Amino acid sequence: MAERRYVYAIQARGTSLPARLAGFGGSEVYQVSHRRLSALTSAVDIGRIEPNAPNVLLHETVVESAGAQGDTLPVRFGTVLDSDDVVRKVLDEHHDVLLSDLGRLGNKVEMGVTVLWEPPQLSEQVYEPEQAATTGPGTRYLHSLLLKHRQESELRVTAQRLANEIDEIVGHFTLDRRQSVLPAPRLALRASYLLESRQIPAFLDAVDVLRSQQSGHRYLVNGPWPPYSFVTLSGTAGAEDMSERFLREAERLITAGVR
Amino acid sequence: MTASPRIDAEDVTLLELLDRVIDRGVYLSGDVTISVADVDLIYLGLKVMLTTAERADEMRGLTAARSRRELSDG
């Protein structure tokens, strides 16, 4: 079975590598360098690398171990190229963007914030009895759709207002932000904030202030992570383009009693 | 919140990690071969299952044309 190359992260050429850093299948992680960049790589069999918990954790371990040595860009899980030559080709193709991102993000981290809430009571428009008597089922159905749309819009406005309040407070310590407002009825907000490591304590203090001010909401904070959400070569619409099914499962898990 | 079995904070952290490494990070196009299993389910340590069916479909070049499920409470 031909060996391929699994790519974990991008660094500046010349960055030290942790000794005997192991990747998938126990293969040693090494650097494939081209121009001013290096890709952290290991040999893998052509078979599948399942996105299960141990593999995802291994990927992240390599990325974070690399990050301890120097500026690092995290590569998406499951990136497998045919050979070292192809890795160099890809580095060449995206060289300037990767180098720019490395300078902008390589020594930064991201913190995640998820806000859970009980959706607030919304205004409800109902038919007057005389209206109900004169409208047919089709009209009533369309009315119910319209009402539902209006309620969702109202909810989204409220969630956006909350997101703005959060921005106002944590914005003093953060450099950038990606957010998804009301991704699910009980998830008011999911956001990632880019910041310098030294700002993490201040960021956490700011979230504590928000918690005390909005006791009806639950704030879940996670991180620090490598800056996954802020890279330029994201391939999709970005951090806000999340799997709807993933989010629904996230809502179910998170509202199931997380402390 | 609805009373239900306690989920550890570790589950939430793994969930957040999954979201990042699978859906974000540097995407290297061109000759990339994405090796992702056909399995739609990701098994967490406490047997909580997530599905990345849409992500797997994307990677296989399929158009996700799934109907929305209504979100369920609790």
C-alpha cells in the first residue's frame, strides 16, 4: 500500500520540531519545507483516517505540540497529500497567503464562547374570532408560517443584541471574532474570539462579568485553541458555516445538564 | 434547563474540538485526498454520538439535500 502524507500544521521554515513527535500509526512527524514555509507531515497508509475521538485528539496534540515550538497554523483534519513533492507543490501554490496568515495568527489563540438560554417569550398574534370564521385553512396555514417567521426574526434580533453586548465587553481583549447567532433555538450564540495568550485571564474575567450580569443565560467557555476559525484558506464560508446537524446535536448535549 | 443525565464538561470540550478540526483550519485544495471514513458517527468516550454526515457528504462531493429536522426540546 502506497504511503501518503498527512499534513497537520504549517510553520515558518526553520522552526524547531519536538523530538520524536509521533503522528498517525506511530509515524514520526517531520517537516516538508519549501521557500519560507514548512508543513508538519507524517507518512500514512492510503487507508482512511476516521474522524473519531482518538484520531482527532492525536491531530490536535501534534498541532499544539508544534505550537509550543513556534508560530503555527492548524491544518484541517483529514488532509492527506500524495507525497512530499505534492506537499511542496501545495505550499508553493498557497505560499503568500499562508505566510501572511502565519504572521497574523501564528502566535495567537482562540477562545470559544457558547451562550445557552431559554428563548424569551415572544409576541403572539392570533386571529380575532371574526377573522378566523372567514378565513380558510390555507390562509390560516400561511398565517401560521408568517407568524413563525416573525417570531424567529424577533428571536434573532434579541440574540444579536446579546451578541453585541458580549462584543462590547470582550472586545477590549480580542483581535477578531467569528460568530453564529441563534444557530439553534436554545443556543443564543456560538462565537470564537482571536486573542493573544496574555489576554486569556482578562477575557475570562470579562466573561465572568457577563455571567453575573445575565444570570438567566449559561456561558460555556472553551479554549485556548489554535486559531482554526481565523485562517484565510478555510475552504468553506468560514466558522459560521457549521453543520446544522452538528449544531442540533451540540444543543442536545449542551442543554442536557452541563455544569 | 430540562433535567437529564449529566454530561461532563469534557464532552463539550471534545465537541468544540471536533467542530474546529473537522470544519475549520487551513484547507489545502488541489491534490488533497481527504480520507474520511464512510461512518457518519463519531463516538465519544462516553458513548455520545455526533453525526458529521453533512461534512462527509461534502467531502464525497455529494450535494446535501436533506430535509430539516425540527429541533427537539431537551
